[in-house]
Amino acid sequence: MTGFALYRLPHEQQVTMVAQTEVEPLELASCEDLNGRTGFVVAPFAVSTATPIVLIQPDIVKTFPSVSDFVSDESNQFPWEKLSVSLGETTSSLGGNSNKTTYSDDFSRFFLHLNNGDFRKLVLSRCAEVPVTENVSPLELYQRACQLYPRLFISLVYTPQSGMWLMATPEILLEGIDNQWRTIALAGTMKLEGDDLQGEGENMTWSTKNIQEQRYVATYLMNCLERVADDIREEGPRTVRAANLVHLRSDFTFTFYNNARVGNVLQMLHPTPAVCGLPKQEAYDFILANEHTPRLYYSGFMGPLNLPSAIHHSSPTTHLYVSLRCMQITDNQYRLYAGGGLLKDSVEEQEWQETEAKMETMRRVLKT
């Protein structure tokens, strides 16, 4: 087996497995190269020779009623040890942990340019390394994530190029069937605590900073969609829960123009200001030059592209999600990633705590 993915859509029970068993997954140099293709996409934040877009072109596609049905199916025995060892060899030189000191250095550098007016928004991310202390398989971690987070898109992916990643993300990048498509603007973060954990965050009051951050993303998406689609409808923003966090979300539904191609649209959308900043190209270049830890496949996107669906039997569907609340699994450690949007009124300690709250999504999977 050269590459596989397990995925479960939000609020669904079915788990789909896609696997490529012969040649290695396809490497692509840009989102536009996805035009006309079918498979499971694993895309990085920044495409390079070291982190290409990877397309699993499956010769096996199976859907199971639930994750427990998949786990109990004896035909799905993955060589976890072999995959883990090869993965450890390829990731041992990625660099050190992004601890609070290095985060503080990055924050100061980012904030200076925000304060100067060079950017309206910058997203600063970090990585935390957690040593492997128990003999638990990636499949067990995936099962835990499915049980903990019914609202989220849960995916476990392995390719030789990317390594192994577990993701539990709330953010749709692009999703559609036939000519009906949608995306969302998701930004702003607050942690649920106490009695609020019993609800959906309906009693939370949003700060001006969070509202402005989400509006930047929504405006950007609308501007992009107006170039490739009509029948665009925006609903929101509204408060939505993701694990023990809440975010502000606006939903966009639309119909692509006849000449619009999915790869070209992805090239335009990715990375959105939700994971990058504004102005987009300048923010993207600044992040690559100044962020302490390489993001790799964190804040990229992944999901099925034009694959058959157990829910929509008649047509292939696309479900591409931004790779948030994720971790890379190696033979001796888990690399947890998180980030947050900075504006000129951001406060360092608050932003640090936001990344800690986001990493808790994967830490809960490791603790269960």
C-alpha cells in the first residue's frame, strides 16, 4: 500500500477508506493541476518540492456504516509499524519545538508589521511536540477523534510524501456535488468553559477584534466567488461550536460558471485569510520568511475530490477541508499545530492561549 486515507464527514456516521496499492500517489506542483482529476487530495500550506500537493488515486474505495465497523473489518489491516518507521526517518530534521519563547519572538516580529500598517491581518502558527508514551495505533487515535468530535471532519492520511496526519477540522474550503457548491468563512475563536460547555456557544459575546477578523475572511471569499460563480448567497455570521471552541461562521452557496474549473478556483482561494493574512500574497511571503516552524501540511487542505459518495450515490462529490486541529504522527512523537489571526490590537498572551486551546483538540485524543 502506497497511500491511504480514512475520512468521516461532520454529523455523519459513515467512514470511507480510499487506498492506492501499486504506484505512489501523484505529486502536483499547483492547485490548477487538480483540474479534471479524481482522488483524495493532501495539499500543504505552501507547495514546494519538499511539500508537494499529493493526490491519492485509489484503486480501493470502501464505505463503512461507522468507524467501529471499519475497525472490526479484518480485511483492513494496515502495516502501521512499517509506515511509522519510514515516517520517522523523513521527519527527524524538521526543526525544534515552537515553544513560548520562539512564539514570543515571532509575535513581536508579526505585530511590528501590523502596527506599522503593512498588513491588516497575519496568521501566526506554532508547533508543539508531544513524545509517544503509549503503544497506540494511528487507527485507535482516529477512532477516538471520531467519537470525541461528531461535528468535525475527521481524516487520517498517509502518503510517502506527506507522512501521516490526523485531522479534526471544522473548516470547509470547497465542497460540492454537480453544480451546487459551498464554502465558509470561519474565523474568530473563543473557548467554552463551565456551563457554556452544555450548549452551542449561543451565550458567547464576540469582541470587535474577532468580528473584524471574520469579516475580512468573508469579504475575501465573496470577492473571489464573484469572479467564478453566480447565484451567490451568504448567510451569517453565526456562532458555531467545534470541540470545546466556538467560531464565527458565514456560509456561502453558489453555482460555478460553466467555464470555472475546480483547480483554478482552489488556486484562487487557497490559502484564505483565515490561515494566511491580508494583503494575501504579501502576507503569504512574510509568513514563509518569518514564521519559526515550517507548517508543512498544516493549514493546507485535504479531502476527496470528485469521488463517489455513499450519501449521494448518483454523482461524484468533493469535500475539501482546511487542515486545522491536526497533528503529524511519527514513530516517536506527535507534532501538534495551531495558529491564530493577529490584528493590530492583538494581545500576545491571549493569542498564545488561543493556540493552546486549539491544540487541546488533539491533546484530548492523545489523553483519552
